[in-house]
Amino acid sequence: MRSKHRPQRTCVVCREKREKRQLTRLVMASGRLQADPSGKLDGRGAYLCENPACWNAAGRATLSRALRCELHEDDCALLRQMTPS
């Protein structure tokens, strides 16, 4: 019997591939950075693993490049608040 297909995504910081459900999707929606737990919000997404070091290293330049838009200071502050412990 064939195993079920499990989508793979890559963390934008450490570049490690994992199952989509193991990563957190971030998306620019309505001009604001948002976490997308459902994975279904419109817009280009960027994935981060649950490693706090990746969240701390995911700065303005990394996410701006991955999301193809300019991040503002309030988006960076929100990212710091969402960082897992």
C-alpha cells in the first residue's frame, strides 16, 4: 500500500526541508505580516521552523526577500512576539 503524500516546505532561514505541518507559514495579508496556521490565506507565504534561532535570525531582509515585499518595523515587532520559546 502506498503512503499518503505529505507536502514538504523549506524554512527560509535554515533551509531545512520538513513536512508542511511542522512549519509556520507567514504571509503578508492586507499589508500586515500574519501567521497563517491554516495555510490557506491568499498571498505569497514564507515558512519558518519552530527553532527559536531561526525566528530570531529571520530579520527584515530575509522575510522581505522571501515574501517579495517590504516589511515595516511593526511587522518585525510582531515577528519577535510570535517567536516560540
